[in-house]
Amino acid sequence: MAWYIWIAYFFAGMFLVNAVPHFVMGVCGRKFPSPFSKPPGEGLSSPLVNVLWGAFNFVAGYWLMFRGTAPFFPGTAQLIVAAAGGLAMAIMLATHFGKVEALR
């Protein structure tokens, strides 16, 4: 398997984890920081923007996991790499949003 397939699985995990807070906060009708807020990642974006950003992340993660890596269907090793990407994103999000919330 080519090296870039492993990177695709890692980023798939990152996109899938990043989708969750944006989509959930948007569906709950709450404002939440996004890359489109001012300042980016610190200001609050509307629930609609967060739903759309979360949906984009879900689609990107799905595509990287199941379509962009075709014909390789993820096995255990690939899922571990995707989980590592997801964990890395979760740690980055927790650190960043923890600092942003502390400033409010």
C-alpha cells in the first residue's frame, strides 16, 4: 500500500472528529467557533455555518476513508491510523477551545 494512503486514513480520522462538535453545536442551535468566524477559530459562527462546516467535514472524512483510498478498504491497521488522526484532532480541539472558553 502506498504511503499516501496511510496519510489519507490519518486525515480521514481528523476530519471525522472535527465534524462532531461543529455539527452538534449547529444542530443544537448554538453559536460555536469555526474557521469562518472573526477572528477565525475564536469568534462565534452561526449554527447554520457550523452545521454546514460539520457536514463538509463528515463528507471529507468519509471520502478519504472509503473513496479516496479505493480499492483499499480499511483494515485494522488503517482504522488504527484513522483513530490516531482522530485522537490528534480531539487533543488539538480540546486544547484550542479550552483556551478560547477561558477567555470568555
